[in-house]
Amino acid sequence: MTHDSSLVKITDQNISLIDGKIKQNMTKFIGLLGGSFNPPHLGHLKMAEYAQKSLGLDEVWLLVSPQNPIKPKENMAAYHDRLHMTKLLSTQHDWLIASDTEKHLGTTKTFETLLGLQSTFPDHHFIWLIGEDNFINFDKWYHWQELLNQFSFGVFMRPGEMDKLMSSKAAKHAPEKQQSTSSIRESQGWVFLDNDPIHCSSTDIRDALKNNGQTPFLNPEVRDYIKEKGLY
């Protein structure tokens, strides 16, 4: 496996980019939940909590994307605001960490981010957490076959969606890569996570804030920050 020389390796000097909670020389099982977090909400928190408990993860890192390449810039809060709100969401949970890793690595693609993290933390086992819609369209991801062969994925699955997921190109490409919640900690491939998500999205939350300023899907600290800064 060759690493892209354009990747910026995380060094001891900038290790604080992982919110100051990381101890570098410890083997850990870590879930990675990437997104714009525009804003971060209770749906993100529930997903992280479910993955942490069902997979026995030591930590879940919320990777705040500088600019998701498939999302429009319109209505996108400034990066420092999204990172700060994500820290507010995570602050009451020692295992939950807001991270600006992708900004420091200079990556926008999952494959590149995972290579950078693997190079920096070779003793850690990372599990990238995605929704079922992402898995169904996984064959459109950059280096998707290499991703399945080299890394681990936890796929949040809504009830009754198993047949749909197993008919996806990713599942058919390497059916032997399907793992259990225990084997995924030591192997590459994917595991399906039964999860009944909170039915909310950042888009819906922004619309609610714009229209009436009320939504039940934000924690108080994030809601107060949005109001203070006049976001959305």
C-alpha cells in the first residue's frame, strides 16, 4: 500500500487537533463519524452512542469536514463555528471527541483520511461509521474496493433494510467481508448495525431555526451558541 505523499502527517506538535483528549501511544478501537455537522444534533449523538456500545469502542471521533465535496456551500456555517458546536455536543462524554483531523490532513476523501490516520496511529483500529444510503452507493466512493479490503466500516441499518443492503454492489463485491460486531474489531470489511435513528437532519434543523427558532434536536449548549452567533 502506498501513501499519498500529499497527505500531511499528524505530528506530536499538532496532535492537539484531536481536541486534546487523545493519548498517542495507546491501542484503541475508534469509530469515525464524518460529516459537515452543520449543525451537530442529537441524531449524531445517538448514532455515536449506539456504535460505541454495540462495537465496544474506546472512542468515537466526530470528523468535521472543512467542506463536504458533495454538499453546496450555501447555508454552510464557518468551519470554526461547526467545529466549536461539535465540541459542545461532545463535551459531556469522555469517549466522544470532536476532531479537525481532515482539515489538518488536507483530505476530502475517506480513503485519504483513513490512510493518514493509519499512518499516524498504526496501533489503533479505526471503524468508519456510515448510513445505509452511503453503503448502497459505496461503489461511487473514491477507491471503494480498496476501502473494503483495507479498512473497517460500521453501517447503520434501519429495520427491514437487510435485503436492500445485501443487493448493493459493495456487498456483492466481497460478501466474505461481512463481519460480526466482535470480528470487525480485528478485521477489514463491514458490519451492519441495527439502529432506529432519530428522524432529523441538519437541513430540517436549519429550516426550523430559520422559520421559528425552535427544534427539539439540539442540545442546549449548541442551541445557545447558534443563537449567540446568529447562525442560520
